[in-house]
Amino acid sequence: MSTLIIAEKSKAAKSIAEALGVIKKIKITQYLYVYQVPSKNIYVIPLRGHLLEYRNTPKYRNWKNPPPREIITNHESIKKYKIKGMDPYIKILQEYAQKCTYCIIGTDADIEGCNIGIIDALPYVKKENPSIKVLQLWLSTLQKNEIENKYQNLIPLKYEWALTGEARAIVDAIIGFAATREITNSFKLALQKFNVNWTSIGRVQTSTLYLLYLREKEIEGFIPENYFTIDAILIAQNEMFRAHHLLNPFKKKDEENAKKIHNKIKNEKNAIINNLNQNLIKRKPPSPLNTNKALILLTKHLRISAKKAMDVLNSLYLNKIISYPRTDTDIYKPDFEHLILLKQFTSHTEYGNYTSNLLKENRIIPTRGKKDAGDHPPITPIVSLELNINRFGTFTEKKAYDLLARHYLALFGNDSTESKQVLELLIKDEPFKAKILSLINDGFFEIVPFLKPKFEMKIEIKDKTIPIKAIEITEKETRPPSKYNDTTLLLLMEKNGLGTKATRPAIIETMEKRKVIYKDKVGKKGSYHCSELGMFLIDSLIKVWLPFLKPDFTKWIEQNLEDIKERKKDINEVIDEIKKRFLELFDSFLSKKVDFLKITKGYQVKTENQFPLTKGKCPKCNSYPMKFINLKKKRFLACSDEACKSYLPLPKKGTIIMLKTTCCLCEMNVFKISTRKNNIHYRYYLCPKCWKEGLDANDNKGFCSNCKDFNIYKGKCVKK
């Protein structure tokens, strides 16, 4: 009796075969091998992801006729077709199906893997051999002992998981095809201004774009406000710490009162301790890593994209270094063999002493998260590897392993002990407060210093007074919310139920490829911005199709898909419910289409010959306004009269916005520039005309903060 095992990737197929015996490689094509285990008459065939994909049937391949609405209403509008290049894989499945008695689905152990193995591949096998017996190999790691154990304990097919993946593919195809065509057809003329022929609309990516758009608008409309703080710098045991006035922050209107208080106390030499509270705080170790938490860990500390982080996790898994990286679970089952794994780490150069102490204290039970999804254990390093070996494919993989291994060992650590001191002080009769968080005992932070918050030195109070080094009054400016980076965008998507643990990185990458967002390189992390195309899409759709943009719709879809997996609903029932709801949204859009076309018709896109005009006139000809040229590699003001050929320079670095307000000195528009220096975000304002004069005179003229008579208040140039 022969056995056919279907794996999802070549590395996984080879690992499965090697775990079951001595292998023989059978070459099929340059990139396709069958891994035979002659002693057990086993053939392991790797796939290359999906064999099939949903596409429109011939009748619906025209983007205009039939109308896109019929893609939703006609169940024959989409069908599964072979993906280009999959013929050799299908042929080899059919060939070996004829000679085997058993078939084992050993594709990746998640919804997508089940869908590939059971829905895509298995029908080809069953067609050639209807009587073949089928079971499933459910692996959490590619280690030899796990493969051997799971091979001896095969499970029935997880049809519900496969059908969940199938339902997702169907509804995403229907929604994507119908929405993309309808919006593209409606946008046709406007899209030409962006030099694109079509734009992609999808329930997850468009909702994510909508949230990015909202943040972009919030930042764009943010009007900074000036305020003042009064801080006392105090000295205890030769260490300095800050105390803050209880009335901080003082608003601009309270400037006079703030300065009055500062003048009253600025020469004081001692602060009187009015009250002191000290508490010891126990901080528990982190919880185990599911996929989203692992992606957040890697993107935050390695400064890599979400897609890169997912690729690194996949590579570590296929190289038998970590457990399966796609899991919603962050709770270990009681029978997980932590002790065996911990013993491996006792001899590690960097982790050994910490791990040995864990075992001495019999600390072999990890912390718990919040969810056991029943799929896989949390992401776990399954071997102890020295960081200087060549087993890691890249330097990034080595750094990722170090983070994952340390995080895993931290789960068993002692609580950290921290001291929180709250000092209530009086300087003359002015109240101040200082909060000092200090570390008493490292606990688990010993192995994960990268998780450690900023601590200060604990203060020993011996007298009722504390010496003052200085009392400062500082003028500051409120800041807009931060743009999203990979880490915060993943958190945002998880919070709003957008995408799945495995698809979020790919969705972000798709949005970049579709040019609706882009990533800047300011700072170490880089931030995501809506492109002008992305802003145009949401600017237009928000007025006529807001229910589709809001995350509630796609979150509701994910909940319905989960009902298939949990056997609460039939796949056809779920698909029909989703199609019905989407059709209502689609018809709502069509009913407002006339208004929509009015919105898009007059939309102006920046091109080489079309840029916003300033209110101020050209300083050379004094006749025409200037154009704000804001391109990727150059930005400046140029006279709108091409014969004049006059220009004004603008700063090369930072995000630049032309404000509506004009300089009270020369009537040229004021510009706001946001940038970073030494990883600190700051912004400033300047008048290009005055700035050019300042450059010529080699002084600081032009920077609004240096202006003697005027300043920027609530986004306007006003008299001081």
C-alpha cells in the first residue's frame, strides 16, 4: 500500500519525508521534486500555494457589460480557474493518486492551508482514485519527533476550516471585482489625471485606507496651540529629577500668570516635601506570542515592514527553528513540553545562566494570554541556537530569533519589582509634584531588556527639604497625532477586525503596490501616508459610500466566516447573507452615483503644469501669484508667469504644507514644515519670501518663531 502526502511548500515536503525515513528525490521539473520514502512506500508532493483562483467567467470579463452589479447577483459570474504554472503540480497529483491507497493532506495547518489541500488539490486526487482514503497531518512544527508523532495520529479532514477559506475567497472576489469595476468606471476621467487606468477596491484594504485617511485629515487639520510649563529640577543623592507645577500646562491665555509664578519662585533654593507616597509594584512577564503580537514585536524592535516580518517568521519555521507562525492562540496547553525545551537553553552562551536559574527555582509554567483558538501553540523557538552559527539565512532572521527566544524565556521569569514614588512639594506656596518610577529587581527584564520601560533612580528622602538646581519656564506647542508605522498599523487593523493574522502584512504591501499609500523614510521606523490617489478615493467615496468604508462591514464578514469554521452556519448561507448585505451597499452607491460623478468631475490633480497658487504675488514681477511646486525630488515656489522665471526656495527636508494664512509682513502664504531630528518630531513655520531675504542676508529672517512683531497662533499669522 502506497501513501501520498500533499505538502504546501518544498521545504516542508522535504522535512516531512526526512522525518519518516531515508528519502529519494524524484525530479519532475527544474523546481519540482517528489520526495519518496522507499522503506514506507510514501510519496511527498510539494505544492506552491494555491493551484486555483477565482476569476470572472468569459461573459463577465468585460468591465462594462454586463454591468458590475451582476457579478453580485449572478452566481455564474465567477469560477475557479487554474493558476498559471500549476499544470505540473496538478499532473503529478493525478499521476501519484492512481498508484496510492492513502492520501494525507499535510499542507500548512491553518485555514488557508486547509483550503489549498482539501479544496484545491484533493479533488484532482479523488477524480483519479475515488476510493482513496484521506486523512490530515496537523503539524505545529517541522521537527522530526512531532512529524513522527502526528503521522501516527492522523486526524479527520478539517472541512470547516477549508470551507471558511473558500467562502472568504468567494466573497472577496465578488466584492473586489464588482466594486473595483464600478468605481474604476465611475472614476475613469479622474484616474487618467493620476496616470492610472484602474484602481483596486477591496473590503479590507479600502477600510484600512479609510482609517489612514482619517488620521491624515486629523493631522492636516490640526492647529497647534502654544502653552507653558513650569518645572523644577531637583537634586537628591547627586541625581537630578523633575517636579512639575500642578497647574501645568498653562494655556497661552494664562501666559502672564505662568510668568508671574515663575518670577516669584525662580530664585528659590529648596523645595519643601509636603507628602511622600511610596508603593512597590509587581510587573508580570509578557504573555505568549500569537501571530499579531509576534509581528508587532519584530516590526517595533527590528524596524522592518510587516511583510518582511511575516516572511522572516515563515523562513524560521521552514528551517525548523520556530513553531508554526500563523496562530491566534496565546495560551499553552498543559501538556506542552516546556521542560525539555528549557533544558536545551541552559547551555546557551547568552541565555544559559538565566535559564539555569529558572530551572533551579522550578519555574517551568509560562504566563497565559487570553485565547486558545485550538489551532497551534503560541509562536515558540523550538531549538536552542547560538547566534554566531550559519543556520540563519539572514542577519534579520538571527535578530528575530534572538527576540523570539528571549521573549519565550521571559514567560517563565519572576515578576519585576518597581518602586513608584509620588512627591508632593511646595516651592514657596506653589504646589509641585514629582513621580519617580524606579526598578528594584529586574525579574524577567534580565532576559528582555528591550521590553524595559524607562526607569529613574530611586530617591532616598532624609530631610524635609530638597535642593533646587533650577526652575524653568518653557513655551511648547501641542502636537498632532502620529502617523501610523508598521507596528501601529497592525495594532489598528487588529483593533478594527480588518484582515486576519496572516493577511494583514500582505494587505499593507498591496496598498503600497496599488499606490494608494506610500512609506516615508523620516525617522527610523518610517510612516505610512495616503498618496494623492488614496486621498482622492476616500475624499470621493466618503460622501457617497461611507458604510462600505467603515470597518464595521468587513468585521461583520469576518464574524460570519468564523461561524462556518465553528459549524454554526453553512457556507452557502454565509455567502448569501454577505452578498445580500453587499448588494444593499452597492445599490446605495448606485443611487448616489450622479452626485458621485459631480464630486469626481472637478477633482484637480497636481501635475507638472498644475499646482496650487499662492495668495502672495511674485516678488520679482509683482504681477502674478506663485505656484507651489511640490514633487517627490524638488519643491519650490515659481512665478505662474512662465516668462518671469522667478522662484523662491523651500526647505528640502520634512513634510511641507501651504497654509491659507499669509505673512503679515509680505502677504506671501505661510508654510508649515514637519520633520524629525534625533528621532524627535518637531515643526516650524516660515514665509518663503522673508526666508529668501534671510538667506541672502545670512540671518534668521523668515522663520516665524524669530519674528519680532508677529507669530503663528491657531494656524494664523497674528500680531504679538
